[in-house]
Amino acid sequence: MKDIDILYNLNKQYLEPIYDSCKSFYKKAYIENDNTLYSYDTKVAEFIDGKPIIYNMESKTTIRHIKEFLLQYKIEVISTKQIKEDYYK
């Protein structure tokens, strides 16, 4: 493995469901640098200055990933509509 690959993998963690009812996200979602969420290799959310910013809510699965990401960072999630109103860019 190249040195750059090792560094990349140190900054990447697969999102594991804690609050979602599914058993796994099957490595389809991951977090980089403890603040940026990728779903299907697309940047969909990140924390900037402690506030979540959502960039992409195109699929139901991506929305599940976003909700899990927010809940794991102690952001209360009530509905998809609330996420769009409060955090969608």
C-alpha cells in the first residue's frame, strides 16, 4: 500500500448505524476527518464551526446516512423537512 493510501485511510471511518434500525450501511457511507460525511463517494454533509451543513439529499439512503451522522454528533433530528429547513445549503 502506498504511503498516501495509508494516510487517506487513517482519516476515513465507515459510518456504522447506532440509531438507524439497519444492521449495516455496507461501507456506502463514511466520515473523513471527523467532520465530513460521504454517501456513495459524494460529499453530502459536514460540520463547519460546529454547525452541520447539508449539501445533498437526493436519495432515501443518503438521507438515512445524514440522519445517522447528525444523531451521532448529538444533533436532534425530527424529520427530513426539519433538516432541509435548518441545515440544507
